[in-house]
Amino acid sequence: MTDRRIVSTPDAPQAIGPYSQAVAAGGLVHCSGQIALDPASGQFLGGDVAAQTERVMKNLGAVLAAAGSDFSLALKCNVYLTNMEHFGAMNEVYGRYFPAGSAPARATVAVAQLPRNALVEIDCVAKLR
């Protein structure tokens, strides 16, 4: 696969394990899951699910931009919540990042635990410009 490209940007948290922020190939970018980590310090920001979702979306946006994409080109997102009671607050913040009529397909699932005890993690697949 000659068009496979690792995407990395200092504007999003560096990977905290053996994975890449994203991989671009075949006209798509596959973004790894993001939690509410500060890109500059690598520290977990905590807060409620709305605050965490805001940071997650900013992190994803930075990775998409570094790859040559943006939220308007998103095809599929997966949202992982530790509590489905957080769905409404997450959804309100998440929805602000997609232009009207351009929301991607999405799955939202409850999980037992996330890294750093985050309340939300989101990954994304998008088209490249």
C-alpha cells in the first residue's frame, strides 16, 4: 500500500501507546480515538462530559486538519461513553462540529472504562480533500 501515510500533529495529543494519531490511505483518513488530553501538556483535563467532548472534538479537528480533511468530510464516527446518561450532553457538543446536513454516520456505545478514566472517547473516518 504505497499511499499509506502516518498523520501526526503537535496540535493534538501525542499517542499514549503503540498507535498513530491517524493513518491516511486510499483517499481516507482513519483517526484514532481521542480523549480529553491537552495537546501541549499531555495531561487529562477531566471535567464533565460536555467539557471533555469539547476537548475531544478539538483534538479530532486538529488531526483531521493535519491529514488534509475536516469535519465536513467525516464519514463515520464512533462514540464511546462510560455512562449513557451522558448521551445528551455529549450529543449537544458533538453536533456543533458538523455543518447542517453533513453529519456522518455514527455509533454510540457504552463501555465499562476508558483510558485515564475519561467519560468519552471519539474516533473518526473521513475523506481527504
